[in-house]
Amino acid sequence: MARTNDTMMNPPIEELLDRTDSKFSLVTLAARRARQINSYFNQLGDGLGHMVPPQVSSIARKPLSISFEEIAADKIVPVPVAVAVVEEAAADEADTAV
């Protein structure tokens, strides 16, 4: 019989790790998004409106908790850097070949 450990973290870390390839990727993704959410909340009074608001409705107050919920809901996904570099190199080669 499989037993799950109850933790205070919601969403569970196991669920979040399934959406990334490593713990480092998860931490980096969540921290970057938390900074964006924090910037969004800080600029609300300025009326600038150039930051992306949180993509999930949450009762959490902390930007990091909100970013974890976004990751769990598949609203925020990691984009591999190597893929972007390869695509950029292919575009550069196509430009020079013409």
C-alpha cells in the first residue's frame, strides 16, 4: 500500500518536479516568475500595465506560492535554452545562405 506524506506545501513538490527536468529548473522557473509577479503587484498603482498578471486565481499572498500554483496548472512552462539557441543559429545560417 503506497503511503503519501502530508506536507504543508500545496501544490506538492512531486507534482511540480514532474513539470520540469530538474530541481534547479523548477527553482529557476519559479523564482523568475515570482519576480515578475512581484513587479506586477508593485506597478499596479502606477497604471503602467506592462507586466503579466498572475495566471491563476489564488488565495496565496506570496509571489513564489502563486508561481508554484501557475507551474502546477501548466500556465507557466520551462523553455529549454538549447532549443532557442539552435533555432537562432539555423535562422542565421539561412540568412547567410541567401
